Amino acid sequence: MTADTTLNPRTYCGGLHITGTASVTLNPGVYIIKDGPLIVDKTAGMTGQNVGFYFMGDAAGVLFDASTTISLTAPVSGPLAGFLMTEQPGVSAPVPPPPPPPSPPSMPLREYRIISNNARTMLGTIYLPAGRLFIDGKAAVSDQPAYTVIVTQLLDLYDGPTLYLNANYDATSVPVPKGVGPVNGKILLTQ
């Protein structure tokens, strides 16, 4: 996709590629990315409020390239309430989005690469239990939302990124999924 447009929630078979100078607005809802990656590259942008991504199939994953603009908030209700990204459990033969990882993991994992230098709002829970999340930008990542929770099999930080995991749960209407967030005034960490 190379033109400015608005997308609706549905299943995107083979993935979704936003490129060039396209500016894409996502309408609220669940976006299923199936059998291919979600790629935003060149100087493209993607924004959406009350959106959740569900990744299916071995070829699913993410690449938010360095010169892109990403601004996303998770749904406040529905099946993915509080979840910005989640995935189908298990993977057998993942297909990494470009570029390839610096070192192979010890088990098969889907790959999610956030190397954008303008991914400052990622409000919600990124739940990738069969995923490897790369944060590789040179600018702050997710410093503006009230909260960001990351649950992943493997987290790689490269190139000196600053990843913010704010915990101002009461400052937003986006719910915190059960098992993370405040419990009686304390933050609960689970494995």
C-alpha cells in the first residue's frame, strides 16, 4: 500500500505492507495478520486508536522500519481489550521479516522488529509468548502512552534504544489484562 488511506479491521492474508510515503489510519477493531508480516517501511506512517493485532501462521511478524511513524492504542473493549499485539500460540518454522536477525534463537520464534525512530505511542499490552521482539531504534520507543506492557519469549535491545514501560494504568481507559498491572497498589510480575 503506497497511498494515504483508511483501513478496516479484517483478516489480512499474506500480511500487510505499508510503504513509501503512505499515511494509513486504522479504524477501531481487530486486525488479523495471517501468513505474512505487518510491514511499515520507508517513510510511511500508521496510526490507530482502539486497535489490536492478532498474528497467525509461521510467516506472521512485524517490521516497523527506522523512518516510519507509528502511533497505536489498544482496544478498550472486545476480545482484545487491552492487547495491542498478540499471537497464535506456537510456531514451527518462522519466516523472519527483513532484515534477518543477528543471531538465531534456540527455539522457533516469530519475529517482531520495532526499529522506528518515531514509535512513541504504543499503548497497551504486547503479548508475544512465541515471539522474539527486537527494539532497535535510535529514539525513544513508547515514551508517551500511559502504559506499555511487554510479554515475550525473547527481547533484544540493539543500537542503544530507550524503551519506556510506563505504568500509569489509571491514566487511560485501555484496560490492563489480567495478570499484569496493579494489584492492591503493587505491580504484579508473572512468568
